[in-house]
Amino acid sequence: MRWQGGLILDNGDRDGVAALGWELDPVPPRRSVGGDISLSCLLVCEPGRYAGQTIVVHDGSGTPRREECAELLNTNRGSRSADVPDGTIACFGTRAGRVGYFTPHTAGHGQTRISATVWELPPD
């Protein structure tokens, strides 16, 4: 595992300070406008919709393993955005090709708490 923890996505409704996305290749992750996981926002942010490099909702039971997320991303047409309801697990790919998963939980006032795991790249 490369990194595991919690992040906050914030559309700025509460205090005008937005944290729309996170880049998850660096350790620790860093804020990014386009990021590997971000709120899906055009004129307004769409609740429950997330954007990134590629995101696919995990429909299996339990927490996915790295291999499960990699297979899911390779066998399903990953999208740059997806509807991921609160408490649902979604697998994602990073800009550098890492794989991970996240679970969103709406916190109110335009904030969403994300629990995320990112795995290392496989050995060559």
C-alpha cells in the first residue's frame, strides 16, 4: 500500500475556500483542481458525482483488493466521472497508473469526506 487515509472535498459553500480535488500519486496527497479524485463541477458541483482519471463503481461485496480494482478498471470502460453514492466503494486510477479505491460520505455545507486507499505500482 502506498497511502491510506481521509481527505475532504469542499465546494466552498461553507467559507468560500474550495478544495475540489486531490492528486493521489504523491505521499501525502496534495490538493489539485483536476486531481485523481475530485468533485464534478461545471457551473455548480453535482452532489454524489466525482471526477478523476478513471473511476468505476465497485459492485462486489466487501473491500476490494488491488487486483480486483485493477481488473475492474481494465474490463469496464472507466469513465472520467461517475455517480458514487455515499458509502459506496469506487475504484480509480491515478495519473501515474496507480490503482486505488475510495468511499465518499457527505458531511454537509458542501463538504464530502473521502476514505481512500492507493496501492504502489506493481513491480516491473
